[in-house]
Amino acid sequence: ADPRAYRLRSKDDARYSEGVAPLAAYRKSKPMDRAGNGQGPVLHRIYLRLPQALQEGCRYSLEAYGVNTRQPMVDFTYAPRSSWSEAIHATQIGYRPDDPFKRAYLSLWMGTGGGLGYDVDTFELLDAGTGESVYQGRLRLGMPASEPEAMQPKANHTKANVYVMQFDEFQKPGRYVVFVPGV
């Protein structure tokens, strides 16, 4: 959880050319399985708060110093239109074109970093084959992090704002993905 353990570099993005440490590092851990001795493998997700937003299409290298990982450096291209995001929640079964209720949700709890706030107000449906935007809609706050859920016991188990993306009127058959600019 020490931001000094990480450094982000880029040959494409001048702001990261010298290598920049994140402002903060957060961790969310959850068990993946259970062993007979009561212990088992744990999945750790690391979230880094960066001083500048990444630039779409730029290549980056993330270095981890002294962190026990299989790869001490990961190279990637920032491509939010084609990357999976754990913050976007949608059914994997899909919807019929005439379904009266079509929703997806945006929320993320970052473990030690708490709920992630978003400064976005629109979303898009992208054609899964071409990446073309075929629908645009507005996000609305469905449940603030401070509000308890209706389930018992009353608590907000997400610990994050939950935004609703509604696209009931979209009825074109096909395969689509939900995209939130900047996420």
C-alpha cells in the first residue's frame, strides 16, 4: 500500500516520461478458495491514484519495486473503449430488444481506498464488433454510499455510490458493451 513501491513510465505521454509515483495506493483483498487448514489463496487488487489522467492510446509501463508479484513490470496501452472494468456492472445474459427494463450500474469499492467517486455524467453502448457508439445516455445516482440498502441488516454493502445507466428505449438487436468515458 506504499505508493513509493510503484512507478509509471511512458514514452508516449510526456507527463510520465521520467517515471512518476502514484499519489496513493490502495488494496482490496478477498479469498479465492479455502484450504483444509483454514487458509487459502487470496486475490489482491491494487488501485493507484495517479496525479494525471492517462491518455487514450498511449503506452505505459508500471513498475513494482519490492512487491511480491510474478511480473515486476507490466506494459499496457491505455484503451478504455476496449478494456474490461470491474466498476461497470451489467448482465452477461443480455436483453431482448423489447425488454422493458435494461440497466447497467457503475460503482467501485477500492478496499482501503473506500468508494471511488466519479466525475462523469454520460455512458455509451458500443457495438461489440466495431467499437462504434450506437447509444448515449446519462448516468444518475441510484444509491449514495451513505444510504443503507433495503436488505437486512440495513447497510450499504457496496460502500460506494451506485450510478444507474438506463437504456430501456434502445431496441436494435446485436452485441453491445457498456462504456463510460474515462472509466
